[in-house]
Amino acid sequence: MLVSSSPVTFIAVVLSTFALGWLLGPALQDRLDEMASDDRWRGRPLRLFAASVAALPFAALATGWPAASLWLAAFAGWLPGLLRRVRMPTATLDRDALIEAIDRLLPQTQCGQCGFGGCRPYATAIAEGRADINRCPPGGVAGIHALGELLDRPHLPLDPACGIEKPAAIALIVEDDCIGCTKCIQACPVDAIIGAPKRMHTVIAELCTGCELCVPPCPVDCIRLIPPADASSRPLHPL
């Protein structure tokens, strides 16, 4: 065996197999990352551990222990699955609960000004550390402070790249100008607009979030934003 021939040769074999394990380790690291809920174990320390585990069967094979290498290879493939099975339920539960708590603090306008496809995707990005808490203009300063208190993060000013805080508003379709193109219906993320092709459309005030996504597609510029109180005093018109 190499271990009996020369200590230098043995060390060289171990180092070379560790280097090979370093290259193969990221695949193991990816699986371990799924169950790791503590950021202190991410990055280089986890990669060192993964590389060491991946290197063990190669080291055993190189030093003349083929049976041991098979057992170690099986262990290297079995360990991440065991860890994932043991720890992932708690980590997933904690993650889902955190996303739900963040989502409840968002205004549910589904406007996309934060750069994500709605409030839930933004909440997920915040929980995963991929987005700051200051990217929601409809939530404004109060929303940022609420998220900061929940997550124990600094209260940042609203990111100007996402827009500015505005008073609450809902959409109003000027029915006399509406041509029934249905483009506003397609743009509305909460199905608050009703109508038919080539027929007048109208906004269900109780469902409208004021996201403004229906305004740009309108080819005749017949959509206005008004305070919610003004909408409640408008008479109803038949379609």
C-alpha cells in the first residue's frame, strides 16, 4: 500500500485526492445548502466540509483500500440525503412562516414596482436575502418600518429607483371614452376590471389596489386614478 511505501507519497496522494474532492464538492455543497438554515455554515466552510467528504473514497482507493473506498463513496452519497431529510422540514417551515409574515405586511397592490412579480415573490426575495426591505412604494415609510421591526433590519429610506410613495388611489375608467379594447383587463393583476370586447369596461372599486398597471396599456387614455372615497360616491352605470 502507498501508506507503507513513503509518507511523502501518502501525503501527496491525500492532497491530490482532496483537490479532486474540492472540484467535486460543489455538487455535494448544493445539496447541503438546501438544508442549511444558518448562514454561518454557508460558503467556504461548507465547501471545505463537502470537499473533505468527497475526497474520502478517492483517498481510500488510492491508498489500496478498495472496499473502504466503496463504503466511503456510499456514505458520501447518503449523508446529504439524510441531513436533508432530518433538517429540511424545520428549515422549510421556518422559511414559509417568515415569507407569510413578510407578505402580510406588504400592501398587496401586486404592482411590481419592487422589481418582482407581486407581493409574494417580493416577500420571498426578502426572506431569502435577495432584496432589501425598502423597495415597496405603496407600502411607503410605514411598510419599511414594519418590515424592519419584523426582521430586525435597519429602517432604510425608500429606494428612489422603485418609485415614490403616493396617496392611496384606485382606477376609474371614463366610460364615455372607453372603446372596449380589453387591454386594461389583461393588465389588471387582481381581476378588478370587468367588461367585454367592444363594450364599456368598469372598475370594481372594492377589488382595485391602485397598482396603475392598467393605465399605460390604454390606447385612448381613459383611465384615471382617484381617491378611494371619490369612487364610493360615483353612480353605477350598466355595461
